[in-house]
Amino acid sequence: MLSYIFLSNSECKEILRYVLETLRTNITPEALLSLCVLKRNMPKKIFDIILQYIENRLREKNLIIIEETLIREAVRTVIIEKKPKIESRKPTKEKPRSLIEILQKQEKEETQEKTIVEKHMETETQTKEEKIEQMEQQLALEPKQKIKQKEHIKHVEPQKIPEKKEPTKEKIKETPTVEEAPTTIKKEKKEHPKTSISIIKKVDWYILSDSTEAFRQYFLNRYNKLKKIIQENIYGKIIDTSTLTIGQYKDTYLILIVDSKKMTKGDRGGIIVGDDENSRIKIYVPLDRHPELRNKFQRIISDTVVAVKVDVVKSKKFIIASDIIFPDIPRLRERHNASRSIKILVAADLHVGSKAFMKENFENFIEFLQAKTNNEKLNALAEEIEYILLIGDLVDGVGVYPSQKDELAIPDHKKQYETLANYLQKIPDDKQIICVPGNHDASTRIIPQPPIAEEIAKPLYDLPTVKILSNPATIEIDGVKILMYHGQGFERIGGLLGIPLTQPTRIVGELLRYRHLHPEWGTIPQAPLPEDNLVIEKIPDIVLTGHLHIYSTGTYKGTAILSSGAFEGLTTWQRDIGITPTIGYFHIIDINTYETLTLQATETEIRYIQSQKL
């Protein structure tokens, strides 16, 4: 309890702000209390050195939270042992380099390595002119010998580069053209050797009911799930509408599912109308007295579950509130890391079968996964990839929207999946492919979507490396929880909250705040099942999405968010809502360190976009 008392102190608020905003990490209440005591009792110079020591250790150990043990270590090292010579606390961010600088540095390093080898191999009779001539011959490009010359960019250095091994896969047919899908070459169906993946949550095929009771059970299930989450984040008494009595309250909360909201005249306050299990109630939020609540009020959308802090109960049907609490993700929590380096590739929105399908880009993407590029470092990176996660819209589908047939190169659903299977079977067998459907795939149009229908996508099911789950689905790889959701409804949520569609990771951040993938009922097709499977019950370490065809990366309270680009060019739908797709963009994330590399498959090369730690 003492740690929370210190939080009101201005010095501790300053430390907390430094930890959250400058160090971009979390801190336990005990560690925060310790820092507050140190700041109050130590000379500023010594305290600054302790902070710098902590910052250095965070970088060295890739820590995501400051614990009290780290504070004790810093004090012991700085004051008692007097070991460290602390670096300056100035930011150590590396100056961004241009594309040309990256290439020039890579070429310089390679040239230096070759020069060292040459010096050992040269005889004393070689002249300076002969050395220069040899150097020029080794560095010279030979474009005439390579019709499709590819330039590659330096990427994040793999921790261990295995020896290059010649592939032992049987020879398969050339990549099919979009116009016609040849017969899929079947592989013997056997269990994939990887065993470290587990499915936390998926949805199988279901039967719908349109009865009133089905809808009541659906929303009651949502309410109870999110109520349980909110209760874990509130320090106070929880009441319901059946126990309200007229008068003033302190540290008391009411949890409700929102029906509607509106501003009062003059924008002095907001009114929320909602329900709990017993009855409907109206809540007035005085925004003039609590201006910090205006932003929270604006974030509320229909059918979200929130808690309001009861200030005054005017009647059984009307109360005044002084705070709004979302289910949200706790700021102080544990993020999981794999026990070893495991690299996962993330891509989405392939749209095989569309006339706008970027065939050359996708073939170059497959060639990268085969480690057949002209860059050995990229090949080494490709060989380290263990999992490939494809987040929906694997094919373009048939009859998804009016007049779609005019935009299809393959107007047959089964042949679309057959074509896709011919591509995916070229990927080495040591990589497991996990797919979820999107709104264009052969599943329902209703969310949640069960796995793609096997009778339509049988060539995919015949591949031993492919596993098909539902949308959404949550998996766990070596302790790291990964939520996969294609992204239906992102355009609606973005519009309601004023978030540009070019920033899908911001949209996902708001959904993590709601702990629901699409709270508003009726704007996308949703299934009124006995359980609301769109509630985000377990906090994911990573969220993967697509749908908007825009690549983006970000974090929200420790959860990494990756949105992939697409392998489809500009469509009528995108033009109508003002989207310009980022074509061929995909991500590779190491779930041990959260180092993330974004690459682009163009028609001729694999291009470096960015690397960062999420």
C-alpha cells in the first residue's frame, strides 16, 4: 500500500514518466518505491549514475520490466563496489542510414575481407597493377550473365549462419500461371516434425440460431468475460443496479455494456446509456469538472463493456460518474520470450486468383524462402525461418462482392487453392505454414470464421507443412502467445475513432483497450454463439493482422503488433475507401528478442525496409 502512496508524490511521478516514456519499459511498484527513496536521499549526480546503470542493463539483458532486484544491483555496483564507468546518458540511437550508405558499407566490408585473403595468397612477385586488376575483376558486376540481376540490402545479422546445404527436395513443376492451375503435386501426408506449437483457441464449424435467447446468451457471455477482466484491474467495490441506493459513493464501480452515448448541450458533459445483468441505467459524466475524461468518453463505442466510478446516485435509473475504466491491458505485466531464437515470417492478403495478383512479387517471395536469392546473408536468414504465418485472404474467392467475376483471373474457387498449393509446396519442408481465413476465403462470411472448407481447399490440406486454423485463432510457440486475426471491421473502427486506415496498428491498440476484436454489433456479420469468441481473454504477446493491405508495426503496452502488406495491386474497393496498398511487404520477427525485420518482395528483388525491436 505504501508504494501507491508514493505515486502521488511529484518526484515519483517524474520517475514513473521517465521509465514509461523515455526508457519505454515497465516497473514494479516495489522498484518504483525504491527509486523514489533513492532520489529523495541521494545526491543528484549519484542518482543519475544509478539510472544510467539501470538503462544500460535493460539494453544488455533485453529486459521489459524494472524489478527491485535490478535496483539493488545498481546500488551495490555504483555505490558499494564502485565498479562502473557509466556512459553518458545521451541517446545512443544510431543515425539512420540511407539505402546507398547501407550498400556501400556492405560492399566495403566484403572488399576488406577479400583483400585480407588475397594478401595471404599473393606471391612476392605480384605487382601493384596486378593486385588492382584482380580487385576490379572480383568486384565487377556481370549483368550480361544474369538477365534478372537482383540487388539485395544488408539485413539483421543472423545469430548463427548454418552451412549452406544443397536442397534434397524432389524436382517439382514450374510455378503455375494465374490463367490456369495445373494438377497439384501431392506429398505424402505425415505429421510435421515441429512440436513446440500449441493451439490456445480456435473455432470449429457451428450451427447458428436467430432466437432472442441466442442473442441474450451471446451478449451475456461477453459481459461476464469482460466484467471478470475489469474486476482484476479495479481496486474498489463492485456493485450492480439492483443494489443502488440514493446518495454519495466512494471507490465504488458499476460495470455495464454500453448501448449508446451522446454529448449534452454545450458539450459540458456526456451521457452513457447501458445495461448490466439486471436493468438499464443512464450515467452522466461531468466533463467540465473532469476534463481528463473527455478522451475516454470519445473512445467509447456501442457494445463495449466499461466500468464507471460512481460519484452520486440520483435515482435507481440515473447516476453521476467520476471516471471511466476500460478492460484494457495492465501496464505492469510479463511479456513472454521464447527460450531460444525462433524466427517467424508473417504475410497476409495473397489473393491468388485475382487479376491484380502480383505474380512476380510472390514468386520472388517463394524464391527467398527457398534460399535461392543472389545474397548469401538473405539465404542464411531464410534458412533460419521456422514458421510462416499467413493471415487471411489466401485466395481472392468467388462471389465475395458484386461484379467480382470481372476482376478474377481464376473464376473457380478450387483452382485458386490448387494454384496456391503449388506455390506453397515449393517452400522447404522444415518450415511449418499456419493459415487463417479472411473474408475472401472459403469459410463463412460471418465472424468468427471456422477453418477453410476442406472439400474446397483439399490441395492445401494435402500439404504436410500446412495447418489451417480459424479466424481469429490464438497459438503459443515456446511460451509466446500469438493472436491471429485477419482484420474484418478495421475500417469501421478506424472511422469511428478517427484513426487513418494507413495506421492499422493504432486500430489494433484500441481493440486491445476494449479487449474485443470488434465490439460494435451489426456493422460486420457476427455469429450470436453461446460464447463470444472475439473477446481477447488471454493477453497476447503478439497480434498479427492484415485486411487493409497496409504494412505497419507498433506496440501497445508491451504487446507487439504486426500488420502485413499484400500481394494484390489496387482494387476497386481500396480505391473507394482511399487505400493505396503496400505490395509485397512482410515481416520476420524473432520471438526470443522481438527483433523485427520488414522486407519487401518486388518483381526483381527482396528489398530491405526497416529493422526494429518491438
